[in-house]
Amino acid sequence: MTSPLRRRLAVPAVTLAVAGVFSAVPAAQSAAAALPAEFTPVTASYGAPQGASVIKGQFLSYNDFHGAIDPPTGSGAVVNASGTSTPAGGVEYLATYLKKLRAEAAAEGRSTTTVGAGDLIGATPLVSAAFHDEPTIELMNTVGLQVSSVGNHEFDEGVDELIRIQRGGCHPVDGCQDGDGFGGAKFSYLAANTINNKTGLPILPPVDIKYVKGVPVGFIGMTLEGTAGIVNPAGIKNVHFTDEVETANRWSKILKVFGVKAQVLLLHEGGAQGTATPTPGVSDCTGFTGPIVPIVAGLNPEIGLVVSGHTHRFYSCKLPNKTGQDTVVTSAGTNGQLITDIDYSVDKRSGRFTEITAKNVIVENGVADGNGGWKKDAAGVYLKNPDTVDPAAKKVADKYRTAVAPIANKIVGSISGDIVRTNNAAGESPLGDVIADAQLKYTAGAGAQLALMNPGGIRADLDADQSSGGEAYGQVTYGEAFTVQPFNNLVVTQTLTGAQLKSVLEQQFAGVNGQTSTKILQVSAGLTYTWTASAALGSKISNLSLNGVAIDPATSYLVTTNDFLANGGDGFSVLAQGTGRVTAPGFDVDALTALLGAGTVAPGPANRITTAP
């Protein structure tokens, strides 16, 4: 997406004893005793070692951090499992738990490698986005991340910006806003399947090798092949993304030739359990589906572990590879609320994995109430535990919190109650309605008649009781609004015919004109239609009307979207056919804040889209 706050926002520029931090963590975990069913370890064994000894190691992994420096709020503040909600997340707590798990491994003679599976940056709150996600990278360095795959959101500001994030240097437009330079990521970003069109080579290293007590362990890193369809095309025009299985196996064979036979795939693609809930569900793979299943089914047996992501679910389970052997597959949800703790053994003689065991651990940040729950303040917000804060991570985070606070805590408007992004059965959400309405109102001067919003661009709820800067119930700060819409897309209005508009809506469904997954666009007031689940692809949309008048295929309509959609993002290639594009001043978040500032905003009705069997 476009560069956060570029052209507009100018942001001004202790160590606890380890034993003390660790001793506080077990006490905080007492309230989580009811969670074992979801966090039972999964183990895959690969036969007895050929030699007399094995080496033991540990991987700690997480994914989809999305710059969640501050603990998540509202409905996303907790990890839900077994009917219990556990407050979790925040980089100071992530750092503490990583140290704790490393210390436990060291006591068992295991050395630790800390890894990620992409989307560490992008779609981030203002505290990170205002500085082009340099704060998140600095904090990933602080917590000891060593290697990660890229994810689709690493490309939000384009390939050149991703290279800067890896290598360091001041931003080419905004400079080094915090005044102390930017040294880049100390960890290695891997991009095996992101190929430069001119050179035919990956834009970043495809693999990394870590030696564990003299034995090599190889890492292959990549994003999902479908990345091109879900990021702004403007930033990736000089690269393409290759098939996950073919790419992984190609580099697996190369690693094997060089004697690296214990291999890990860091893959920003995933799956989901059959028992889905609005927040992450169980940590097994019961009824498991998604792209990760056929990907694992095609992998070489040397890849004994796949650390996955993208779907924001958490799981740890086994799936069969192309030889029918078990491959351990993990994901740690999102926002740094969990860490996957993976113990492994490697045969020192053969260099192959002999056993892998994985489990997810909650990064608790709350204060136990002694009754199996967690303490809250008078407003019902979970209290944070100061005893489990890592001071080094806090020092870095506080630097950026202080710098951005004057902008982040500015009150921009108010809401009458929680406005959520959870979709109904038709795929419509109250917050989707509000954002589409905001964009329509924002472009009324350009003659806009309707607006469409991509659901993936809505990153958080608007919570009436959230008080980021001490504001009253219902008041919304700029930082909270930015967390909902963090991409700083432009807002554009262009002409589409009625026939093209219907084609856009038909393209919401996987299999139509190259669409790879079903995505229901959010629509502004006055636009109504029905989609029929049983109808053939390309013929699902009916009763399409604007302000009660049927859409005429031959009539031209002025349609507002963000520029991500207008450029064909999310697979909506028909939107790129629009003509007479006019760009509004500012960014999409400005449309939202303008609506919030015009009067108290209520949740959208979520009744503009209807379904038929």
C-alpha cells in the first residue's frame, strides 16, 4: 500500500534481572490452567538415529505480528480457547516469554533459533506505521528474531522499501524521523519465490543455514504465490511470485546437495480448522482445510517442519508430505499473542530430524485474579502485569509511543457504541458499511454515486470503551481510526458502466475472472443486491439497485474505491477498467475521520446485501 503518512505527517524526533522476569511468569500462568486441551503438543518421529548421539535444539516461532507493539484491545485483546479468554500480546510481554522459553530450553541443553513466517510489518498501528515500520523492525531485533520469511504485507510499500527495511538507511522521502538513523533488520528476510523479472533471481536470499552444535539446519522462506493479488500492484510491478511447492522443493534439493538434510519451511500461507470462531479456535487440525494442506502434500521429506501464517489462526498438528510421512505444521495466530515452542532432535550422523514436538504458548499480559480469571479496571479493560514487562523492549517501544502520542491521541470524533468488522452471513459488516459511507461522502464533490470497500483493508473494530489516550467512552482518537485503516491508500472515483459494476460484484466469488478466493466488498448506503449461493459462477448477483432504481448495464456510474482496489487489488481486475479517475486529497483514513468528526456515528445496518440459497 502507499507509504504511511507520506507527504503529510511529520513525527518529531535498563535491564531487569532475568531471574526476576522469569519468576513472575509462572504466577501469571495460573489462570490459564484450563487450557491444556487446545495446547497439547504434537509430535512427529522419524526413526531411531543412525549414530550414537543426537543433538537437541529449539525453534521459537511467531507470525503475522503486524506491528502490534501495544497489547491488542477490544475483542482482539484475548486468546480464546476452551471457553476461557486470556489477555495476551504486546511486545514487552513477547520479549519476556521468548527469554523464558529460551532459558527453559538451555536448561535442557537445547540451543534456540527464533524464526518468523511473515507479515511482521504492514497493516500496522500508527506507532509503527508513522515511521514506515522501522519501530517494529527495531523491536524484532531487540527480541532476538533471527530469520523470517516475507509475507504479503512486507510488500505494502513495494519491493524497494522492503529492501531498505532489510538493509537499512533513511526513508527516501521522510528521512529518519526518529533522529537516530535506521540500521535495518539484523535478522534475515527470506524470499525464495519473489523473483525479479529482469534477473530471474529472488530479490532477497531464498535460504539460510544455522549450525546447531556443528550440524546444519536449513531454512527456506517464502510468501504465498497469490501475493500479487492482495497487495497494491504498483509496488510489485517488477517481480513475480512462483509456486510454493516447486520453489520449496527446488531449494530443498539444493540444501540437500550441500549436506543440509534437516530443513524448515517458513511459509506465509496457512489453513484453518473446521470449528472456526471469530477469534482463533482450537490448536489442532480437526477438519483442517486451506492452501497449506496441498502444499505440504507436495513437499520433500527433508522438510520436517512448516512454520506457517497468513490465516491468523493458531494450530500445531501433523500433515502428510509427498511420501506420506508426517510433517509438523504450526501457526502462532497473530499480533504476537502466541509463540510456538518447537523442540527437535537431529541425528548427528545422518543430519536428519529424528523427532519434532510443537506446542503453542500464550503470551499472557494480564494479572491473575486468583479465581481462574483476570483482573480488570473500572471500565472493564484487562489490567496489564508490570512484573512481566521486558525493560529493553519497553525502552524501544516507549521511544516511539512518546513521539507519536500527540497525533495518535488526538480525538477525531465519536461513535455511539462498538462498530465491529465481523461479517454477517451475507458477508457484510457494520464497520464495512460505515467505511463505505465515509468514502462516498468524502468524494461527493466528485459526483460519486456509490462506494466499495475491500474487507481485508479493515484491520480492527472501533471499540467504544477503548481509551488509548484517556478519552471518554465513545470518543475515537486518530490512532484508533488509523488502526482500523492503516494502509494510507488514496481515495479515487472513476466511471464504470452498470455492466462493469455487476461484473465487479460477480468477481467477488472464487473462480470468476481469475479471482482466487471469495471476498465480499462492503457497499455504501443506497446500493443493494442479492447473491445466490447455488447460482453458477458469473450469475450470482441479482436485484442490483441504486437508491431503489435497478442498475442499467448501459448507464455510467461514478464509483469510489481506494486505489488498491482501483488498481485491480484483491483480484478485482474489472475495477482497473474504470475511466476518468479522480483522486481525492489525503488518504482513506481521512475519509473515515471526516465522517467521525461530523457527528456521532452509529454502527452500519449491515442490511444492504442479502443472500438466497
